Amino acid sequence: MLRAAVIGVGSMGANHARIYNELEEADLVAVADVREEVARRVGRVYSARPYTDYRCLLEKERPDIVSVAVPTKEHFAVAVDALEAGAYVLVEKPLAATVEEGKQLVKRAHALGRHLMVGHIERFNPAVAELKARIDAGCCGTLLEIHTRRLGPFPSRIRDVGVIVDLATHDLDIMRYLTGSEVLRLYAETGSHIHTCEDVLSGLVRFANGVLGVLDVSWLIPTKIRELYAVGEQGMFRVDYVTQDLYFYENGFSDSQWGSPGTLWGVAEGQMIRLCIRKQEPLRVELASFVQSVLEDRPPPVRGEDGLAALELAQHLRLSGQSQEVVRLKRLQEPAGVYPT
């Protein structure tokens, strides 16, 4: 059984504590939060020792695994301290406040021989997992386009990042995950209509394997929408993240005559299938996967490099939005010999 601790037990961190408390392979020993009343309340609920200074927690409890769920600007310092205390670390996304901090964090984890996982929770949505399996099996033919819509009102928990880092990083990571490819170029239109940081994004990303990614992200919509469309030669999948539903819209090829001299083959509406998905709490699946990766001493399912790639792409989107120019990228490189291929 792994000794687990959570640093930062606000809305997300409190859920980490709840799940560690319920997992058979983990023993939640301590929680930390700068707000003493919050740390005490969560600790009392889950029979974990509360701390206001996370460094004291690391020194006294010596946890095997640590979830870092503090504000983004504090991710780097807290995660490095946890790694240097000997823990395997899961950092809530984004990996860090800046790309440079993210690179240093990944390098430090490798130097210390500790797993570093990033909490890109959408990968653990059962509908996304099923979509990945079906795309890899060729169920929609060659993948052509992925279109994501992540819309909703401004979240009160946000203090230090804009919509690109807070929300678009989810979709950038999912696009890399589904395509198995890296971005060649990207372009963004952004706006800061109500907030100091950007609160709306319309983005395009072109992957090396030819897939086009379209991102529609906003904090200006008064209702929550979380959808993904994956378009292939043989049809389209639609994911509803909130309900964990997956649909397949079959491409009924049309042989309509569109004038002489010949027949033009086009796309027509075919049957729609709602696939049966076993619904699960994504965060529970995520933390269980993290725990198993530590117990089995294997790379976590969402590595530090994955979080760094999403953060780098997000920063490039911000730069493109500011310059109104296309950004062309070289293929992202990982440190040699870090993980077996």
C-alpha cells in the first residue's frame, strides 16, 4: 500500500483526497493547504493529518505518492520539493506556469528517477478511451479532422491563467493522444472581452499525419458544453464529455449526379449509433492508473513530456493570437533514453 498525500485541497484536491482514501492500494496519510480550516476539515473527513506547510508534511510523513493541486503558479516549486522528498508526483494540469518551468520539472523528475504524471483528466473519460480504441482499429477509416468545443462561464477558481492554458490544454492533449502525431503549424484568433487574460479562442492546428484540429474555447458562454467530433472517411464520432456518451454517424456515400460529364461521390447522411459506454468517474480512473504505474514501476499514462507538449502548444497559440501569424513548429523532441519505445 502506497502512502499518499495531497497538497492543495480546494475543490479538485479534495476529490483527490477522497479517491486516495477509497483506493485499496493507497493510504491517505496527510493533506496540506495554506488555509488551516480547509486542511483541518478535509483531514478530519478522511482521517488524514492536516498541515498548513506542505514542506513539513513532506518531511514528517515521507509519502510515496503526492498529488499537487495548488494554483498553477505554485506547481513548479511544490512538485520539485515533492520529487526531492522522494515521492512520485501527479501534478494537476497545466504542468507549470511557464514552458521553461515545465522543462525544468521534467528534467528534475528524470534526474531523481521519479515518475511525474500530469492530470489531463479527459484521457480517462470512458467515452474518450473507447473513441481512441475505435480510431486505432480503423472504425472511421482515415482520420481527417478533430473539432473540439469547450465552452462555458468563467470559473471562479481561476486566478492566474487564461482560457488557453486552463481549457485548451485539455483539447491539445486529447488531439495528440488520438492522432498519435505532433503539430506542424498552428494559428489562433483570441480575445479578452471581459477578463484580463484571453477568454475566447478559435484555433487551428495541423498535425504531421495530416489531421486538422479545430479548437473552439470560451468563457463567454452561459452554459457548459464539452464536445469532440472526430471525422473520418467512413463517418464521424461525437463525444459528449459531460454525459460520457459516444455516437457514430455513418457516412452514407452519395452517388448523386451533379451534372455531366460524370458522377461525383459525396457524403450523405447514414445511420447514427449510440455506443454502449460503461460510465466511470474519470478522476478515479486517473488516480488508479497513477497508483498502478508506481506499483509496477512503469511510465505513467500521461507523462511529464505530454503535459509539457500541451503547455508548449498552448503558449504557441497565445503567441499566434497576439501576433495574428501562423506559427510553424519543429517536431517536439524528448530527452534521449528517458523511456523505452
